[in-house]
Amino acid sequence: MATERKALLILHGKQAQNEEVRAAVLALRERGWQLAVRLTWEGGDAARLVQEALAAGYPTLIAGGGDGTLREVAEAMALARSEASLALLPLGTANDFCRAAGIPLLPAEALALLECEPRPIDLGEVDGQLFLNMATGGFGSRVTANTSEELKKLLGGAAYFLTGLSRFAEVHSAFGRFGGPGFAWEGDFLALGIGNGRQAGGGHVLCPQAQVDDGLLDVCIVPASQDVVGTLGTLLSGGILGLEAVSVSARLPWLEVEAPEGLDINLDGEPLESRHLRFAARPGALRVHLPDSSPLLGGGAGGVPAA
């Protein structure tokens, strides 16, 4: 239980009129929580609101929005080395981290996790930026970046899959060198996932065994093959067995990636481009309210939740 029933909700501005969120907030207040709400309007607002909340002494923050909003709040709290805890309110299209973590998608049920004891979890780090869920590169990151807001509203996570199918003709492999403790691989690859969480791009599981409290990042590389369409078809529709059939995997505390021609990376929605990147796990960087049975916890139920 939280020592003080006081929290601040940092809510993505698009959700200002969400009646389910409003009802969930009112229900918490009726149960004795002092719950304030602040809205984001533009880039940088989430980090600023985190700083203001911490300065005001809030013991718990809530991030309400999509994966990008959750990442921004988590990053700002970790960089501040805050002892405050974080609750997650998934309100995006994909909600990849929350789905994998077993966090309910209904606002009232998600906010009920405030009653659970927060647990220390890892974050991923690359070039000074932190991420909560996953860094993706290659084909997967381009699909995420090019899926329209209209299609996401209409189809939800399936929009990413349909965008992927429609972009097969544009797929090009990239060359990369990968190295970490006891691991080395180089060659042409189609997709890359470096996960603190397990899935990205609207439900595509790339790191099925990832845990958020093991001090490690899970790495998935999909090498290029002669049959590009077949490989990506297996990856996108074959589930875990399909992933294992076409990928190289590792679990590492850090990973260096060298891509002479440059590599486009997506960090929970934040684009990043570089020729040389060093990824690392930042163990126990943040205390987060997760279900006791979360598959992402070392003591959790395990397995891979449905997308």
C-alpha cells in the first residue's frame, strides 16, 4: 500500500474528454485518494510536469496515454532519480508495454493497481535516452512510424500489421554489427528488437522471454534472407514459433550496434538515427505499480499474453 494516498495524473491532452478516465478518477477520489490531473499539450510537457510533481512532493505519479507518453514520464522520473512510484494508465492504440505487463486496459481497473505495492523495474538506455518498453529498428520501426492515425483509430493494433503487409515492396535490409558480453553477430538484417518489454508495433512479440527486473535486455535480430516476403510473413503472422524460426536472440546487460549506413531506431515512439549505438539495461531504475502476477516480473506467471 502507498504510504500516502496522494497522486498526480499526467494525462495526454487528447484524453481530456475521456469519460472513462474521468469516472475512474472520481471513483478514486471517493475512496480517499487526493488525485490531481495535469494535461500535456506539446513536446516536453510530460517531463516538465514530472519535475513540478516531484518538487511538490507527490509520492506517486500516473502516466496516462500511449506508449510514448508512458516512456516520457518514466524517463523523466528515472533521470530525476526519484523515489516516487509510477502507475500506468494505458490509453494509446498499441499499449504494448501494458499488454505484456498484464496491466488492464480499462481505466478503473488500471488505476486499481495503485493499491499494489510498487516494484523496482529496469529501464533500457541508449545514448542518454531511456525507454520503458522496446527499441525497434529496420522494417518494424518504419511500419510503426508510417501507420496513420486514422488507420490506428479504425483498426487498433491490427493497423500496424496491415501497414506492414502493404509495405513489403519497400523493405530493404540493413547491415549491422552487434556485440555484447559473449555475443557477436554481423550481417544484413530486416528487423531488430531490443526489449525491456516483450512486444512492439501493436502486438508483435519480439522478445517473448523479456523481464523487467532481471537487469538484462533481450535482443532479437531477424537476419535478411532471399525470401524477404516469406520471412516477414512468418515474423508478422507466425507467433512465437514463427519468430524463433527466423531470428537470432540473446539476453545481455549491454549491446553495441554499428551500422555503417545508419540505422533508424524507434524508442517507444521516439525516433533516433545513428551509425553507432550502445544499449544498456539500467537495473531497478524506477518503482512501478504492476500486477503481482505480471509476466514481466521474475516471479510472475510467465508466458506471453495475447496481443
